[in-house]
Amino acid sequence: MGQDEALQTIVSMAAQGLIAFTNHALFEKMPALGLIEDDVRHCLTHPTGIEKSDAYHHQSDWMVRGADLSGNSLTVCVVIEADVLVVTVF
């Protein structure tokens, strides 16, 4: 899957609410960054960029860049599965 197709898929699935958060995201990174699920959803539905993840450093397929609801920069790491996006944040 190329970047354009991945981005379209991620935006569409996020808009439908098909997002599963890793424990790392929910219990570590999001509280530490003051984020809620809607912040991540906003980033995924209003992305400013996407790039293929480096599999050595990230357990994800794509890194989506955007902002949270307050306008702060946010990077969301995404694995596209058949019926859900599995995400964590940095």
C-alpha cells in the first residue's frame, strides 16, 4: 500500500471511529501528554503528513503527523488491520 492509499484509508477509518488504542497509548503516552481519544481522532482525520514507519524503531506501519484539538503537534503511529486502526502516540 502506498502513502496516498494509506492516508485515505486511515482518514476514512478514523472518521468511522474504527480506532483501537494500544495500552501504551492509553495508559502511558496519552496521559503523559494530556491527550484524550478525540485528540488522536482529530490528528488522524486532519493529517498534515504521513510517512512509512521504520520497523526497527516503531511497531507500526505508518506515522501520521497532525495536531491535537488544541493545535499542538502530534504523531500517531498506525497499523492498518482489516477492520480497525491500531494506534499509539509520540
